[in-house]
Amino acid sequence: MSENLTNIRNIGIMAHIDAGKTTTTERILYYTGINYKLGEVHDGTATMDWMVQEQERGITITSAATTVYWDYNNQKYRINIIDTPGHVDFTIEVERSLRVLDGAIAIFCAVGGVEPQSETVWKQANKYIVPRISFVNKMDRTGADFFRVITQIKEKLGANPIPIQIPIGNEEEFKGVVDLVSNKAYIWEDETLGKHYHEVSIPEDLIDTVKEYRTKLIEGTAEESDHLLEKYLLDPETISEDEIIAALRKATIEGRITPVICGASFKNKGVQLLIDAIVKYLPSPLDRPAIKGINPFTEKEELRHPDPSGPFAAIAFKIATDAFMGRIAYFRVYSGALDAGSTVLNANTDKKERIMRLMLMHANKQNPVKRIEAGEIGAAIGLKNIHTGDTLCDVKHPIVLETMNFPEPVINMAVEPRAQDDVDKLMVALAKLEEEDPTFKVKVDSETGQTLISGMGELHLDIIADRLKREFNIEVNRGNPQVAYKEAILDTVLHHEVYKKQTGGKGKFADLVIEVSPADKGIKGLQFVNDIKGGNIPKEFIPAIEKGLKSAMINGPVVGYPMESVKVRLIDGSFHSVDSDALAFQIAAGIAFRDACRKAKAVLLEPIMRFEVVTPSDYMGEVTGDLNKRRGHVEEVHSRIVDQEILGKVPLSEMFGYVTTLRSITSGRATCMLEFSHFGAIPQEIMNDVLYKIRGYVPAY
């Protein structure tokens, strides 16, 4: 099996919206023989965009997995591919896919280059230390510039891009590439839809460029080992193609470089060499370090190696709901093997689960299998109590692998069923959707009784409402989208709380002194510091105090929005030998926290979005003027060939319906993308308006 593991590649395709991820995946499916005809995004026939909404809108909404096979160098390779969305509202799909992948292809548009969402997915790949190769797509478009994109990858992403191909021709004249590793040129045949390509001599006008970049490539290769350096000093040409590939592969897997290739997926050029690059440069499961986890009983760190004979360990990275099969859990196996019908332990819930059926996925189609081994990605039916990020493991060898962190929703919307009979059905449907998507939240407002759904943007909630109609047959009325505010404090406050309750018999007593202040920079949630000296409060009550503080943070002091972050120091206190217990200290901590926050200067925080507007130069003044009215702050302006790219930050509350306004200002010629940046304090006059709208009055504090 270890021989097979070396021939497995688990990869994801990630990029900015419209860079060509799904089109590239469709071409890979075609050239590997999985599809007999080409699927097109704009026609709604893409295999990987299987949802009705994806086909109608021409965008990817949910990540889709598939498996292809590729022959290279007389060996058969198995490539598990996850195609991810580019739209920022569905960034969670990229996050959870990268968590379980061994490598990735970052696709860049040859015209747009490195765009804001490109930066986001690149940072996500850095977070999980995922080796990647870069594919500069759309080389056939007007304004395409391969070397400009390489410069942007270096400057904007802080990466070390190494071109291993040079394009032959540009824009409409793009017809092939020169492979710097083999020093050969290839041209694709339009008549066979790019299925056939043939070797040609390197064009005269490219000989100097190819020589320059190939020399740099060989110099870099020589630095990888003393043996290669010696060969380079004696005669650079004695370094073989296999030695260059091995050196590039080593540097890519270690994250020191990202090889860059180019093509035009829509015109069927460059895809076969991209698949070759996946096999040559991206890691197999054996090339990745053993995954770390914590044994829940010993609380010691343990390792799981990619060995099918080892103890079973896997991460469930996605939960989906199927109308016929129920819940489907997608998982990546890091160690051991899983057989259909066997029992596993969910280490996060400490519950045993029986696996009814196992499958390999091809978009929304399931191929049943009896066994899934280390290094593979599969799906299971039969798991009842499982969430995204849970660890599945051998019952006799428990381990909890590192879970995933998900961003908080930034937008709310009230929904209600049009038919009274659908009230219960709606809550069941929303619960299923909430299980699938960790960035989608549902709650019932305790004051108004409204059902509020929260997500990452207007498009996100629009898709949810559409899915309720199509998948669950529930028509809903929607309220206007509302911003998901948070609260914070600006001052440091010392508070002493004594909680006493005597009801006959054993009473309740807790005494504590806390200091509440803004959290240290970069810390989210509760930053709890225990400064108790001399056992004034017994150790067994400290977790209860922390629990009480966390519960109190759910409702802030201004109008009850959750608190973004806060630092609490437990300084002093006392206890009663009979009346004190954990519950008393938990209640006292909650009361103390609320009272202290009321005395501190509290503010509302609003989601601040990073925007990118691409507009024709003629409308530059109108667009920037409109953004300034919306409290926007323009940070950068870049000139493109015919357009201007405006980058900056703006409050989300000012951007509802902005796309319609932008189209009106620019006669439909500008585009806009919003991405969550951070939560920022609202100016006082704006905060008063918000508070008046929410509560009908402005609190004294």
C-alpha cells in the first residue's frame, strides 16, 4: 500500500472569483477520461457545479470532490481533487478543504493577477502549510501578462514564484508554452479541442528569454545539494531533467517556492502539463509530516502516520444532507483504514458511531466502496451526531486532531414561512443547513420571537433562502438584511461582587474581585487571567468562574449584542466552607462581569469590509465620491490597461444594495467585491442612530 500512497495526490483548486477554477477542473476531468465531453460553467453544464443555483448563477457555491487517474512516466497516479468556490461569502468551503489537503493549485487570471480573494486563499493555505503550484490562466485574454502576475505573486503574497514555463504568444496569439525543465516547446491543436499537442522548436524571439529563465532555474536547482552544486560548477548542462524535477519537488513540498505554469483552460491549452505538474511537484500523503493530536485520556500529544496498518484516525471536514441518504460526512483518513459496517469513536463528542456505508464522491454522485485507507478522501453514511471538524478514530486508540476555526457571521436576516403549516418544517430545514455550514447560524430573538438567520453576506443568505425553496419546498418571507453588530469596552474597571442567597438549609455564597479591560491585541473572545494568590478561592471553582464570564459575554452591556473580546483578571475573593460551590461562583462571575461592563465605556462594533472596485477610468470620480459618502476609506488605486482598481475599507452597514448603485453610476461596466476585514468601533453619532433604530432610545451610557 505504501507504493500506492506515493502515487496519490490530494489537491484543491483555489482562486479569486472568475479566475477559472471550475473550468480548469472540467478540463482535467475531460483529459483524464472521466468525462467524455467538456462541461462549461457559462452553459450550466459543469460537472463540479452540480447545484441548481450554481448552474443558474455560473458560480461555485459548495466545494465538490472527485477522483481522476493520470498516467505519467509509466505509472498510474490517483488524484483526489476538491474544487472550491471563489466568492468570499463561501470562503469557509476553502478553509475546510485546505485543512485536509496535501497540496493545492492556486489559479490566477493573467489579466487580473493577484486579487483580494487570491490573497485570502493564499493566507489560508499558509495557515495549514499547504504546498502549492501556481497556474496563470486566461493567457488568451486581452491584457494577459504572465510576468506581471509573477511579480504580483512575489510582492503581494510574499511568495517565491519560480516560472517553469514561458508562454508562446500572448493574448489572441497565445498558442503554447516552453517547458524550462525539459527545454522543449509545445503547441496545442485547436482542431482536437487541445487533446493533442506536439513538440516544436523554441521560437526565435523567445530563445534569449528561455535561456535567461532556464539558467536561473538550474542555478536555483544547484543550491539544493552539494552534489548538484558540484555538477553545476563543472558543467551546468550535466544536471539532468530528473534532478531538476526532484529539486523543485523538494523545495515546493518544503514551502520555499511555488512553481508557476501557464495556459488557457477555456481554450484547452496547458491543462495536460498542469496535471503532469501536480504529479511531479505536489506531495503524496507520505511526503507530509505525521499529523499531531491529543489523547483525550492522557492529554498527551500523539502522532498518526500515513500507514494503513496503523490505528484509524480521520477528520470530518464537511457535512452534507442528501434527500435520499440523509447525512453524508466527508472525511480525510490520516492513518489506518475504515471498513463499511465498522464502529468508530467521535473523539469530540466521546460517542461511538456505526458507519453504514462508505463512498467515493464524484461531485454529487456516490460510488460505493467497502474500505477507505490512509491518504484517501471519502464519505460515510450513518453518522448521527457529527459536526464539521470532528475527529473520527479507532475506539481503542482515541485521539483528538486539531479542529478548524470558523469566522463569525456578519449579517442577519429575519425569515418566516409563508404558510403557517411550514413553521415546524422551517426550523428542521434550517437546523440541517446549519449542520452543513459552520458560518451559517440560526437563532430566535427572545424579544420579538423572529427567526433570525446569520451568514457571511447577502449572497450567502440569498442562496440559503433559495435552497429552502428548492430542497425543502418551503417558501419564506424575508426581512431586510441587518448588520451583525458586536460590543466592546474601552476602559479598565475594578469590580467587587458578593453573591449571597439564603433559602433555609444550605445557601449560596461567592465573593470575588475582577478587573475588566479591553483584550490584548489579536485575541478574540475571553482572555481570562487567574491572579488568585494563597488559595483565597479554591482551584475547583476557577473553571466555573470562567464559564460564568463566557456566558455573560453573549449579551453585551449596550444592547445585548455578543462581545467581541475582553480581558478579565480574577484578582481576589473569598469563599464559605459550607455555602460556596461551583454554581455560586459561576452566577457571581456573570453578575460581576455585567455590572463591571456597564461601568466601563462600552461601544458598538460593526463589520468593516475590504472592498475591491474595478471601474472604467471615466467613472473614477463618481465611484470614489460615492464610496466616501458611505464612510469608505480608499487605500490604494491601481491602473489596469483600460480600468482602475480601487481598494479600501468600508462599513458593511453602508453597502447594502451597493451593486445596484454601482451599476447605475457606471452604466453596468464596474464590478465590486466585498470581503470581511475586521470589527471596528462605530463613531458616536452613527452609534446613537443605530441605538435609536434598535431600541427607540439612546441609553445614558
